[in-house]
Amino acid sequence: MLNYDVPLTMLNGQARNLSEFKGQLLLIVNVASRCGLSPQYEQLEQLQKKYQGRGFSVLGVPSGSFMQELKDNDSIGEYCSTTWGVTFPMTQKADVNGRKRHDLYKQLVKTKDAMGLAGPVLWNFEKYLVLPNGEIHRFRPNMLPDDEKIVELIEANLPR
């Protein structure tokens, strides 16, 4: 279960708290602009547009952990909006692995995937679907955001 008492700093520098998303269906994804998986931004945005009015949101977490993210938050924001039309909320650049791992990811990496494996984030675009009750489901980077398994879980758990 997710502990929502986690401070977030958004891409625009605004201070928020994960608790603002409590009770929603939240797809948390560590993203990277220079990754070969970056076309997944398109599917993430499609999910955002389709379900956002029903208690769902994508939360993008730009990560430099794999050295494939742009240097600063302004460049990341510009790339995401102009290249992929991203409208979903995004945090500032954060580490998802290692000694400086963001507090949110300290929790998320404890979640097991479909094969029963937990541990460090393997690569960019790893996905964590947090149900409204705080239960977490983990999907590895190669699973597309619009994969049937993810969409079915979203549709079965929409809060409204």
C-alpha cells in the first residue's frame, strides 16, 4: 500500500504532495526524453485524455538515473509538450535508483511485478498503477501503457 505523505516538486517548480492524488487511480511512470521508449509518451497522453475526468491521472517522473533525460526541467517540459503534447502532471527530474532515490520510488521499488520480482527500476518507462485504495501494480518498461492488461486494470478500478 502506498504511503501518500510524499512531497513532490513539479516540473514548473511548484511544491505539491502526493496526497493530492489520494483516492484516484494514478499511473506513475519514470520517463526520459532521449530514450528509445519515449514514443510511450503518446500512449500515456492518450490514457490521460481518455480517463482524466474519471479520477485517473498519469504522473510522469523524469529520471536521470539512466542518463537519457535532458539536462534541466525547462528543456524537459518543452520537449514533452512540443513533441508529444503532454498535458499530464510531471515532477521535476528525480533519481529512481541509487542513494539519492526519491522518497516515492523508495516505496514503489518494493512492489513486485507479474513475475514476483521487486527491486530497482530496470529502465525508463517502468510503470506503477496505484489503485484508489493505495494498492500498487508494477509493469516493466517493455509493456506499453495501452497494453490490454494495464487498460483492463484501469477500467476495472476507475473511482467514478
